[in-house]
Amino acid sequence: MIGLRRHPSWRELNGLADEELDADAAAALTEHVVACSKCSRNLSFLRDLREAGRDMRHPSPPKDLWTDIERDREDGQRVILPAAPSAPSRKRRVLPAAAAVAIMAGLAGLATLTLTTEAGAGASDLQFHPASPVPGEEVRVTYKPGIDLSGEPMLKLRVRLRAPYDEPPRDVLGALHEVVLEPDDEGQFVGSLRLPSDFAFAVVAVENLAGDVLDDRDGRLWALRAHAEDGTPLQSALRQEFLVLQNRSWPEAQEVLEEMAYLYPDRAESWSLQLANEPDESGSDAESRARFRLLHAQAERGEPTVGEIASLVRYSELVEDAEARDQWLARLEEEVPAHRVAVSRRVADFGGDRAAAAAYLEKLWSTDGFATRHTCEEGYRAALAEDRAAEARRWALRCLPLDERRELTSDMALTLVAHEGTRAQGMSEMRALLSHLAEGADAERRLHDTPAEVREQSSRLQASLRIRLGAELLAAGDPGAAIAEFNAADELGVWLPELYRARLDATLSLGDRSGALPDFHRLDADPVYSRASVDSLRDRFPSLTEADMAEGRTRAEREMIRRLGAGRISRGLPSVPLFTSTGQSRSLASLVAGRPTILLVWDQRVFRGDGQVSEIIRASRLLAGGPGQLLWITPEPDSESLRSFARDAGLEFPFHDPESELATTLGEWGMRGYFVIDRAGMIRVRVYSLMEAVRHLEVLELELRDTV
Amino acid sequence: MHHQVDNRRTSVSENSPSPSPNLLSRLGRGEADALREVYERYADDVYRIALRLTGSSADADDVTHDVFLGLPEAMQRYDPQRPFPSWLRGVATRTSQMRLRAQRRRREVALPSFSSLTARSRSDTIVDRLTLEKALDRLSPDLRSVVVLRELEGLPYQEIAELLGITKSAAAVRLHRARRRLRDILRGNL
């Protein structure tokens, strides 16, 4: 290796400063550094830093410290020291609450002390051997169970294997692989797993053979990356890990991107992902543009892969280099004309020219090899956006036979239901989808979920699909068929005001007022359903007396309490310290303080993009004037951006959970759940919709009122 | 409290062989003379790590106090296969980190002015002890820990990774982030 022609990366400079490079690499770098003032300055800085570190004072503790320690031990004082991480783990280690240093003062005179359970006791541990496997390698798994799974004869390791270019987890969960773990003589469970040759990244959970006891590492799961022979994580592993983390834990997703940029500084993907995910951390605009020009020039000289070309398209857009963008987009189309990045860009470029966009997609679809799911999904979306129903049906008919159940499958089936000519086919697709959901295929169960949780989610999803199907049938002029779908949804046992409203409209359209009345009472009883809507519906039942109203509401309330109470839990509040913006410590119990509470344990970034802010404002209005409160806990430190977000959302400034201890204890790591806490300070429900949380809170109050 | 100060560079791993199994066994039983012997051998190392991680002699006093006060009970978690000095360094590191996090929560309200620090560092040349100490104060606990363990304690990446419960590559990335941030602080960009 003779002298570098490019600037060395920070990784290489760090290696040189740390004296960790081999002689050839060090010589080549040194030759460059000597001739380059910028690199010379950077290397000097790293060396100065080390020298300054070596120069730091090395004081000893105060002379009387031992006397204090000796006296305090004699007085019976003890400290529980923080537990060691059980094994090197990639994730940020969050110390459990019980591991906090707790000075147990006031225990003078006790000869022996019973300390609280050792921090981390009862926690499980999972290890992979080798810890840095290459694709295709056999990996031995050792699992030390926590309390929940310790008595099981055998266990099951559930692994979601992701390939280098798998789509985000919302679309592709990853191939499921299961391994039976058998006990060894040391109280551990062992098994082995052969990684596929296209392995990039995996997430892992452990459960018992019946699947009703699950260890998902407090929601975080265990992770396994693919590595190169030299032990470096593959870029594809980091890409997949980022995709898995990005909607769950922004800071950890960002850390993965930083690792990618550190390990692969000469790849456009490393920087384009970072720039898209967190522009502030990617340096100034000028730096980003300079870096792009460097990578652009490097790629022009070399032979970039298709993935790298697609990244150059994204990167050029982010630094607003239109000329380079056109160049790389054309190159991408040359290589893979139906590449999803190329198709989505071309469709967007046509802008208002609908005919040109449609012609482009048609041409692509009719070319051998380019009739992909992505092409027809683009066609379907574009047609829907332009309200072109016939074209949307044509694309739906093309997409559905591709036999990949994806996010748009139900939308496409309903598009077909809406038109008489394609209704039969749409109904058939919907039936197949509903039947598939009812089966609850284990291969589609997420690692976090037990089969019971999947059944609950499946019931909700089936009900929601049947309501949409019924609405399409009603709009198509078939109220009888619509009511049959609504009734089938109702039999799933979920409390759903949108179902009651849809069925009420269908029943009234048949002129059946008495048939519609129970649904009116249900809407009237629901604490979240709009009062204005209930009032406007009241006119549709002119013969209804106030006494009838009250009786019907009471009956509906009982039904609501029964349905909503079915999945309730009862769990005490974790004793995790939370902090105000001025650093004062508060317990969760003191914040709840006898008030029914909805708890949000979120990073502000989790709010964005889903209209959740407006939902929070609506929930706050619903709770206003009553005893209920919304309590927001965040791991995010105080900042102006957090303050302005809280102001915009109409939220009280949050309490700080700096190490995400509360989220971890609740198993809430990065998920968008809401916890409903009753007046007695017990967690009763965890739901994924804020309005649902408000409903549960109000129903708990109703129950309390009835009890009183 | 009077602090003894000298400039000897000592490191637990370099100069302190593991204590005998007998001493560790007595320590685990809470025998006072065993704790005193361990204190005499390792208090400087624990104190130094605590001081470097927390940046405050008062905090370093408290951390050292807590580590030795809780050491006999913590021995229940000690794995005899592992060198005792390295394990003790881990205990000191984690206890300091917890202290530092609590401190930062309070400090986040009003950060001290660093105008003198940045003015001095604009010359873009030497990083001296004083400026480094001040700049370290501005790093997050995670970044500060990795700088202290690598640049000040001279530990290899693998041991840093084990102490902090992260992978070796994550330790390298964190050190890179910390160095980059220190460079920006010292050049007055932050």
C-alpha cells in the first residue's frame, strides 16, 4: 500500500493514532498525512488528546475517607452497587431500577442485612457463539432463562431472519426460523442455527413450546448481525438493523447509522441515510455537499453496485444536486429499469402529467421482467391519488394475483368490491384475507406477541376489515349484505363505535328504526363518540322518550363495560425515578396521585407523521374538566425543540426518564402504546389508540361510580 | 477534606496484580481487615476513575465511598475467573456513570459558560490538561466514559466494550463521536 490518493477516513486516522494499523497501512497513511495539512491537523489533534489525557492529575482519595467507610459499615449502612452488564451487548445497556445505587441508611445496629434482590437476578441472558458470525455459518445459542421460563422442559427460539435488501419491517417481517432449545447440565438451554447464505440481520425471542410464555427481552428482542470474515459488521446488517430500529428507538437507530458511516465512510448509503434520518448530525450543508461530490466522483470512476447507485440518487436529492440526480437516476434505470427507487422517482417527476405517468407505468408493466409488485403498487397509488377508479381497478387486478399479502391488499380488494363488474372478485379476495387472519398463521406472528395477543389483534383487524367491506357494500346499494358484514364484525366481541354507526346507517336505510335503536344507544353510551353526532342522530328516533334514552344508555353501558373489561390487567406502578426539567426527582405514583391517568412513554419523534398531535389535542379536550390526566414521560433531554413541540401539542412539559428505565420496565421500548392507570394507581390497560385509552379511562370511572 | 495529589500514572491493570483467593474470600464474608487491605491497594485506582468520569472531587469521594461500602456484598456477583482489578474497574465505572447522570440532570438547567475555554482553544493547536478537563464536562456520560477509559486509562477497545456492555465496534464508534465532539468544542464550534 503506497501513499493514499484520497483523504483517510476518521476510522483510519483513529487507527493510526491508536497505533492499531499494520505496518504497511500505517506507512501509507503517514505518507499521506505528512503531505496533507488537513489530515495532519486531525492526527495532531488525536495525538494531543492522548497526551493531554496522560498529563492529567492522578490524585488520591482524602485521607479520612477510609475512616468514613469503616464507620458507616460498622453502623450497618450498605450500598447496592450497579450490576454488571451480563454480556457485551450492542444495545445501550439500561440499568434496571433496582440496580440504582441505594444507600440503605438508618439501619444501624443490625448485625446482618437482607439486601434487596441482586440487580439483574431473574433476568435472562442469551448468547450466540460465535458472536460475530458470517452468513452461512452455524451459530450455537445458549440461553439462561429468567424466572418465567426456568421450569420448562424445552424452549423454542424464534428468529426473524432478514436478507440484505428486505423492505422495512412493516412490509416484511423477515423469514421465520424456529430452533428447539434443550436443557444442559448447567441450567441453560442450548441449540444451534444455520444462518442462510443471504443472512444480514436477525431479531430473536424465546418462548415455551406452548407459546404462552414469552421472553422478548423487555420488548427489545435480541439481535444478531452478519459479519465479514475480519469481524466487521456487514453494511447490509447495519442497514437492516436500522430499518428495524427506526420506528422504535430513534437514538439507537441513529447510533447504527453512525456506525455505518464510521465503518463504511466511502459508501453513499452511509451518508444518505444519516442525512435523511438526522440532518443536524450530518455536518453542515457545505460538508454534506462536499462529501457527496467526493463520493459522486469516486462512483463515476468505479463500478458502483445497484444499491449504491440508488443511494446516490437519494443522496443527490438530499443535497439538491439536480444534475447528479438525473445522471444517477438514468444510470439506475439502465441497470434495473423497474427498481423501486427509479419507478417512484419517475412517477413523481411526471407531476401533473397523468397521461405520461400512466403511459410510463403501462410500458414498464408490459416489458418482460418488469411486471413487479412495486410497479403495480405505484400504478395503483397513482390512480387512487387522481381518483381514477377504473385505472385503480385495473392495477388492483394485476397486483392481487401476485400472491403477496401486503399492506395494500385489503385496499385493492375493496376497490374491486366498489364496482359491480369486479365485486365478486373483490369479495373473494376479502374472504380469503379474513379467513387468513382468522387462522392466525404462526409464521406471521411477530416475535413480541403471544398467540393470545395475536388473537386479540386479529379480532380487531377482522372487525375493522368487515366494517370497511360493509361500508363499500352499503355504498354499492346492498344494505342487507352490509348488515351481514357488520353483524359478523360485532360477533368478534370488540367494542367499536364506528361499527355501531355504520350499522345504524345501514339499518335506517331499510327503514328499520327499532332495529337501529340498540346501536344508537351504544353510540350515546360511548364516552368518546362525538356528542354532536349523537345529538344529530336523536332526530331520527322521534318517538324515543327521555326514559327510553336513559334505560337504553344504561343497557349499552353495561355491554361496553363487559366488552372493554375482558382484556384488563392489574399491575402496580414501577418505582422508577423521573425528573422534572429542573432535575427534581418524582415517583410515578406521586404524579398519578389518585387521578385516573393515561401514560405516554414516548420520544417526541414518535409523535410525528401520524396525526397524533391532533389526536392528543382532542383527547385533552375530552379529559378537560374531569379527573383524568395525560401524563407524558420521555427519555429526551430538555431542549427548545422539545419545549416548542410540547407547546404545539398542547401538552404539559414532560417528565424525564433519562435512561428509559420506565419504558424498559413497562416493556414499552419505542412502541406507541398507552397505559391507563386507575385511581388506585394500578395499570389496567395497554392500548395502541389514544381514543381507546380515553374510553377505557372513562369506563373505569363509570365502574367506580357504579360501585359507589 | 485534604486531597493528596501526585502525577504518577497508575493503572489497575498495569500495576495491581489480583489479590489472593483467600483475601477475596474474606472480603466476600465482609471481614473488615480484608476490606481495608483491598482499600489500601485499590482506592487510588477507584478514586482516579471516579474523578475522571465525574470531573468532581466531591463526587469522586462519594463514588469511592460507595464502592468500598458495598464491595463485600457485591462480591456475590464477582466471577473468580475474571481478574479482580478489571472487575473492580467496572464497578467503579458504572457507579460513576450513575452519579454523572444524576449530576447532568441537575446541570442541564444551566450550562456553565465556556467562553474562556473556546477562546483559548481557537489557536487550533495544543489540547492541554485544563482544556481537556473542561471539554470533558460537556460530553454526555456515555461519550465521556469512553474517552476516559481509552485516552486517560489507556484500556483496549475490547475491555471498554465489556465494561460498558457494548460491542467493540460500538466502543470504537463512540470514541470517534467523542473525539469529533471534543474537537468541535475545543475549536469553539460548540
